[in-house]
Amino acid sequence: MALFSNTIPTVDYLSLKKINALHQQEIDEAVLRVLRGGWYLQGQENKAFEQHYASFIGTSYCVTCANGLDALTLILRAYMEMGVLKEGDEVIVPANTYIASVLAITENRLIPVLVEPDPNTFQIDENRLEQAVTERTRAVMIVHLYGRMAYSSRIAGICRKHHLKLIEDNAQAHGLLAGSGDMSSASQTRTGSLGDAAGHSFYPGKNLGALGDAGAVTTNDAQLAEVVRALANYGSKQKYVFGYAGKNSRMDEVQAAVLNVKLRYLDRENEQRRRVAAYYINNVCNSQLQLPDMDYWEKSVFHIFPVMCSERNRLQQYLEEGGVHTMIHYPIPPHRQHCYKSMSHLQLPITEQIHDRELSIPCNQVLTDAEVEHIAQLLQSFV
């Protein structure tokens, strides 16, 4: 890569306009096809995407829905309808996750049990997980936070030992291969197929993003898929016949058509994100900052590139002055949110430190080499 030039313009954290422009003609054609077809919900575009995404992930079933939160909520609700869960049961979840993971649990009147993360990976700490299991625990929800794999054979073993459902929140890890370490015998296995069921978000800013809200559930459980589909369609398996008190949570045909286009390029674009991440890791050595290491790099699709800094706000201002826009994921952990004031007594120091120090820097497939070099140079020079 060439040396940094002072003529580099402002660097957006994530330019959705540039990302969609990569496939502009195909997206235009897909949207126009839906418009002219005259069928806008529960049509052939959804059927095609469900088939393509299930095949891509490696599961027997994919059921589309309105968004990622609904996907997780529907999984838990379906398990309740199936008699696997009941109100008051406990679901273990990482303490430092985005709030949607917890909302899906409490929405079903289940009890979230927050477990601290490993400070090196930011994923749920498998060494703390079994300590959190009680006689009321019925499921574990792992979150592939920032696009890094949270699954391990030990977590799966704990779930088997205690007869717990293993649910994946795969909102940030589309396309992540689990083919290293514990998963060497299944080199093409992807997150979203590792547990009993998985929820996916296709919010526009995700690695696989729609033009609006959209989500999906993947699973190998035929009954679960059937119940999720019914619950998302007002509780109906047959028109005007309602077996459940369901909800309206459906992906429209435009989003499905756009996702079908973007899915074809996801692996390639994830590799571009990983190339950017590798450059940061290999070219920034600053004792003031904690960057992911190469082991982290091998197990991530870098939906987010997290930088930890004890002076996070000053680092953010410094990068802003250098023309680089950043974000924080996330400034307030779930147990400190007003809506969960009943959990405010919890002492979760690792989680709180992450939320106090994390800064997300640009890491995506539309960054130029010059922009990446500029960001790395700023990180290297921060004092």
C-alpha cells in the first residue's frame, strides 16, 4: 500500500450508498422485477431467498421475518408453544450483547441470566457459563458479537449435558465459517447452523444488508420451522385459521429480491473486510490501544472492528479531527439501561469496561487502500 496522502477526504464509518452501488444494476433489476410482478408479500422472491440462504448457511430450513429481533423472539415463542420453554424459565445470554438479544427473552416472559464475556474475544466466557446454569435454565443464547464466532465445542457440550437448547444470535456474523479449531471436521459449517436454531438480522448496515428491516430464522428442526412460520403469519398455517395468537412479521418481496442479489457476493465481501482488518492488526502497534489479534481475525467476518482504549472519547475526537467517522458498540450495557433497572444491581465489571472503552473504526468492503492506511496511521500516532 502507498504512503498516506494528506489529500484523503473524510472517511465514513459505513457508506450504504457505496455498498449498494457495488451491485446497483442487479439491485435495480431485482426491485423492478418485483414492482412489475405485482406480488409484494409471501411470493417467489421470499421462497427463493429462503432456499438460497438455508443452503448457504447449511440448514434444512430458513423462515424469513420482519427483522432480527422478531427472529429471536419467534424462536423462543415457538419453543414455548412446543412445550420446551415456559414463562419464568431462564435463558443464559452474554452480558455485553446488543439489547435485542435480551429483549427477545423478556418479551416472552423468560428470565435473562447475564454472563460476562472473555475480555480477549468479547464473546460469552465458556468458563463462566456452566456456573450460571440452574434448575430453571432451559436455553443458552450465544451472540456472535462484532462478527466473531462465539460457538465452541465446550459450550455445545454444556448444553447437551444439561439438556439446554442452544440458540445463536447471528445478526452480526453472516457467512462466518466455523472451520477452524473445534470445527475442523466440518470446515464449511457456518454460524447460524451450529445450534438448535438461529436468528438473523438483515438491517441495512449488516454484512448482508437489505434496503430496510428484514430477518430470518434458520434451523434443522422441522417442527420449530413450521411453528415459527405460523407465528410470524398471525399464528396461521392455513388462511383465516389461527392455531396460535401470533404476530405480523414478514419480509417483503423487495427485501428478499435485494438479499438474493447480495448473497452471491457475501463471501467475497467478507474477505475484503478481513483484508482491511488484517492490515490494521499488522500495522498498528500502539500500547494505548487494544486491537483484535490474528487469532481473532481468523474467526471473524468483522461486522465491527473493535478498538479498546481507556480514553475512548479522546480517541474518537482525535479520529474525527483526522476525518475518520467512528461509532460505539455500545455505550450502555443492557443491565444499565433504564428499561432493565431491575438488573441494575448486577456487578459485571468486564462488560462495563468493554462498554466504556470500545470504539468501532471503519472496516468494510468499500474502503480504499488509502483510507485504510490513513486510519491505521492515525491509530498508530494516537498518544
